[in-house]
Amino acid sequence: MPRLGQGMESGTIVKWLKSEGDRVEKGDPLFEVDTDKATQEVEAEASGVLLRIAVAEGEVPVGDVVALIGQEGEALPEIDVPETDVSDTAETVVQAPPPLEESPAPVERIQEPSEFRAVINGARETVAGRAKASPLARRMARERGVDLLRLAGTGPDGRIVADDVERASSGTEVEPVAPPEPVTAPEPVAVAEPAPQPEPEPQPEVAVAAAGSDDTESIPLTTIRKTIARRLTAAWQVPVFQLTVSVDMTHANALVERARGLNPDVRITVTDLLAKVCARSLIRHPEVNSQYTEEALIRFPTANVGIAVAAPQGLVVPVLRSVERLSLDEVAEQRAAVVGRARDAKLQPADLEGGTFTISNLGMFGVEQFTAVLNPPQAAILAVGATVDRPVAEAGEVVVRPMMTVTLTVDHRAVDGGPAAEFLGTLKTFLEDPALAL
């Protein structure tokens, strides 16, 4: 498992794009992995034949072997086993796979003191307490506090599946690893007590029904969803304030329509214009284009504008770089490319790094005004509402204008109210007369 970004410790393999026996070339997409930032393709590091898939799916620490690529007919080498304190017993247990196929009751081997065993038939090696289980079972176990090493799997090759975790968490399999006790227990009656317990397996259904409906669904958290939860929780700990203004979008809308007519190959949107004028405003007000740290305030010389995107895997914020230097057409092209990758779950770490400011636009959903949650460590985020025709006073008369409400959320540790208000004033001016920003 390669390290796909700074701080990455593990990744979850969700799909293999090649099968065992396939010919692969260096640089070919090999598998898809879910990290804490995005789901992305991992390329083959060498050319040859995919001899073995060592990890079919599930979470893998960085550096662990996930597949073997070599020449056709080449003997499979032994997969490197991570270092452990029980090296004396590791070799013996790694040799254990053949008996696992022949023996119908592998419980005794699973309980070997080393807790170190290898999984055959293309699953994965497990080391020091890592049980053989499906990704869904692992996630359910983490949520419910179930120790997978105490479960006997009912899936293929003894793999622990979601039903095993469900039964264990409901109390119907509190002691599934106790079968060795009946052999040595002097009182069979004491051992017999756990035996009837598998019968109340319907208990999980009762718990679901009690929650209100038989259709209740438990959706395990993805890595991205956990990251979103962690980052937004951190954002609520930041002292912030909000500023709101209404913008007359008459000239901005006209500019977008004219730009589309001049370049029909690129669909320019209001979001593209927003990114451009925000970038120009950030350069004029560098206090807002900043980050707070415990040691210093970091101000950036260029405006890397993030665009919040509701992708299938969750909320992601791909970044448009140095937007103040781009033409409106170039902004639209860059935005279309990264948003497309986001919706296809093909973002790369570089697409998500380095943002200095974020735009969250819910106007296309008819939302007229909202407050966006800060995207740490950035100092500000702009929430953009729908453009709605409203009566406004102009030169002593009431006229109808297309009005848009924007709300700026600001980290008060990095930016004071005055500079934030000046930034928002500049942004309003640029949107109402876009020629000044272009």
C-alpha cells in the first residue's frame, strides 16, 4: 500500500481494476483505494503479470503488500510479514495455511498464543490481533466495540462477516471462542449453558423493530465521512463570526451569458465568476487569504480557491490554483475538470491540497441564504445563496433586481471584523461591476 498523501497511515481497498493473471504495464490503474481524503486509483509500479492479489478488499496499513507482479509462470515468493515481537512463533504459524484447508475446525489454531496467522486464497495476512473479516464487519465491530479476535467467522474460509458481528453485539454470541472449554471442563453442564444461546438469533431484528421500523438501515461510515466529521467537529471549536451582504447580480449574470456565447465549448457558470472575483478580492485583502497557527499567521501570495462539491462519496473541496492569474475561461475549464473527477471519485491528493479560501454554493438548490462551516485551517469560507428577483430601492424608485445573498464565515483568530468587512465590500463591488475584476 503506497502512501498517497502526507499523514496517510492506511487505505481501504474498495475495488481491483485488474484480475489475477492479467498483464499489467507500469502506470496502469491497478486498484481503487479509499483514503481519508478521496477515493482514487493506484497505478502499477512495475510491468508484468498480476500473479496474486494478496488483499482483495479492506483496510491496509501503508507499506503492507497488497499484490505480487512478476513474470508468467514465476514461482510465488513468500510475502514479507511485518515485524513482531513473537518472531519465534511467526514462522510456524505462517506455515499453517495448508492445515487450515484440511481441518474443519481451525479454532485451536486461531487461538495460538502468537495471534499471528496468514490467510490463503488471496485474502490477506493478519498480524498480532488483526482478524480475518470483511470491511463491513470491521466497521461494525469498531462502532459496536466488538473484539473480532473473539469471534468465529461463518463466512468463506472462516471469514468474519457482518452477521457474526451483529450476533455478537446483541449478546447471542458472547462466548463464541469458548468451544475448547467443553473438552477439558469437568462439568459438562456448565459448558452446555452457552450452547443454546445461538438460538435467539432473531434478537438483532427485534432491536431494529424497536427502533421504529423494519426498514431501518445501518450505513457504515466511510473513511471520507469520518474525515468530514472530524474536520467539521474541529471547525466548531474555532471562534468565528459571520458577515452577510446582498449583491445585485444584473451585470454578473449578463457577463456570464455573454462569455458563454463567446466560447460555447466551455460552460462558464456563476461559480466560475465567483471564484475569479473572490481570488481578486483575496489578493487585495491578504488578511483574509490566511491561516492561523499557534506560532504565527500565515498569509499566502496566491489565491487557491476551493469549491465545495457534494460528491457521491461525501463532501469534498477540490482546489482551483492561482485563480487570480486565470481568465474566466481557464477558471471554468479547471473547475469542470476537478468537479468531474470529484463526482467520478477520481480525485488525486493534489486536487485537495493547498486551498486558501473556500466557496460553498447552494444557490442551485434554491437555498436563498445559509451559513457555511469553516474549512480548517483556512480563515474564511463564503456561503452563496440563490439569485432571486427582489424589489429594491434605486434612485428613489422601487425596481426589481436579481439579488444574491452571500455570507462570509471568518476565523476571528486570524481576521478581525474590519478587514473581513472590507473584503466583503470589495467582493460586492466586483460582482456588481465584474469588469473591474477582469
